Amino acid sequence: MKRVLVVNFSQTGQLSDITAQLIGPLRDAGNEVHLETLQPENPFPFPWPIIDFVDAMPECVQLDAPPLKALGIPPATDFDLVILSYQVWFLSPGLPMTAFLKSQEGQRLLNGKPVVTLVACRNMWLSAQETMQRLIVEAGGQLRDHIAFTDRGHPLATFITTPRWVLTGKRDRFLGMPPAGVAPEEIDAASRFGRALADALSKGEETTGRAMLTGLRAVTVNPRLAISERAGRRAFGVWSKLIRAFGKRGQWQRRPALLVFSIYLITMVLTVVPTSLLLQWLFSPLLKPRLDRLRAQLEQPSGSQEFNLQKYDQ
Ligand SMILES: Cc1cc2nc3c(=O)[nH]c(=O)nc-3n(C[C@H](O)[C@H](O)[C@H](O)COP(=O)(O)O)c2cc1C
């Protein structure tokens, strides 16, 4: 029997549903699982009023998270494995997870522990995961596996359906575009990771330093999106510092700068993103070797291979 800490935050319940699929087989195998749902002291709204939505960007990017309510973990509890379930907000980890990783309690819980990260988002998680890796290392944890669930709609369609979902709460089919979010059958199939982890824990593999979830198609990276993400990340870095120079999150002094940022964001999504995807598609024969290398590197540590799918699928 092993002790597993699962740290989770979800607004719509999508990420909690995926996390529950992992936890089920871990508990069935006799492991003790503590599920900690992060609770910000001041809850984030859902659906998000547009102004609150853009106003969250600077603090997400600068990793300046508002405090959480006290955790419900009995003091001095020691865990064998930590699973961090997080969302991506503006190419960065969502603020509740950032707050956890930067807190003293979070750092104590991660220190010296093997860590598995689980993300469910639109489709741009690479920069956020880079930040997660850094924060996990800073806390003394060891990232062992990463699992990513994304919206399989076309990247351009999800630029409309995801904001519609978080700003209005509506996620159904819209103007011929598929419903927003991770497909229900993919959520159900997430239990394979729970079964594989239960198996790994029963063999003590969490202590070996190796990935435990290879061969299960844990991540699939589109390297073209990686290039757009890098550009977006750089731009968000500049905008976040500029907007923070006007005031704190929630203060009216920031509003004019937020308005300009919103116009910039919409213009980028409508012009630069499609142009960049088109150029990359046109030059794909030339870019292919570079993109293949980038994909292999970004899919570490758990990878997109499928050799263990049959063993752990129901
Ligand atoms: C403020 C905010 C910013 C977001 N930014 C991104 C992003 O940069 N990339 C991405 O893939 N998804 C982004 N999303 C989508 C979330 O990662 C997530 O899929 C969505 O909020 C639903 O999460 P939940 O079902 O766990 O509540 C964002 C959502 C919010 C609320």
C-alpha cells in the first residue's frame, strides 16, 4: 500500500473528472489516496466576466498567485507519490496551482518526491509545463511523468470555442464547430494511467527515477503550436510587465491597458496565428526534420508511443 497525494483544481469539473479516472484504479489497488482540491481565498469566477479574464493574464505570466485557503492535509503526512492536476491559463500554470507550488506547504510536500503532472486544456500546454518543471525542481521534487489532455478540435476552431466556454459557460457545438473541451471517450480512457500507476507503485517503480507511464500515449505534441507558443509567451512577458506597471489585479487603473491588450490579443488570433500556421504548413517539407526533433524532445518524459495501450486499456 502506497500513499498518494493528488492536488487538483477545476472550474467546470472536466479536470476533476479526468483526475477521478486516475484515482479510481489507484484506490482499487489498495493505495491510500488523499485528494486535495485547491481553494483560492477569493474564488475565481466561472463563467469569467471578460474583464476578470484578461485581468488574470499578468499575474499568471509573472507567477504572482493570490493565496489559497489552508490545505486539508494532516500535518507531517508523508507521501510516496504526488500527482499535480492543473489547467493552463495564458500559457502558464493556472494561478491556484502556481500558488500551491510557491507555498511553503506545497514545497514541503514535494521535496524529494516523485511527481506526475496532469494537464487538461485547449491545446497549448508546452510553456506552462516548462514552468511547472521549473517550479517542481525549485520545490525539490522530481518530475517523473506528464500526461496531457487537449481539445482535439482544429486549433483555429478552439480559439473560438474555448473562450466561448470560459466566458459564457456554453460548451456545445457552435456554428458547425465541435463542442469545447476534452472528448468524453478520452476522459473515460484516462483510467489506463491509474491502472499503470497502480502497477508501477506495486513494484516500487516510483523510486527508480524512470518514467512510469511510457507506451500509453500520455502526450502528443504538435510542434507547430510550439512555435506559436514561444511567440505568444514572449509577447505575454512584455504585456504582463506593462499592465502591472499601472496597478494591481482588480484595480481600475489597469483597465485602459487591458483594453489595448485585448485588442492586441484578438488581432493576433485573427491574423498572426493563421498566417503562422499557413507558413509552417507551406514550408513543412523544409521544417520537418527540425519539427520532428522538437516533437521528440517536447514529448519527454512519458511520450506518445502506444506499446502499453493494450495492457492497460479496459
Ligand atoms: C483565464 C484562462 C486562461 C486560459 N488560457 C489557456 C491557454 O493559454 N492555453 C490553453 O490551452 N487553454 C487555456 N485555457 C483553458 C483551460 O486550460 C481549461 O481547459 C479550461 O479553463 C477548463 O478547465 P476546467 O474544466 O478544469 O475547469 C484558459 C482558461 C482560462 C479560464
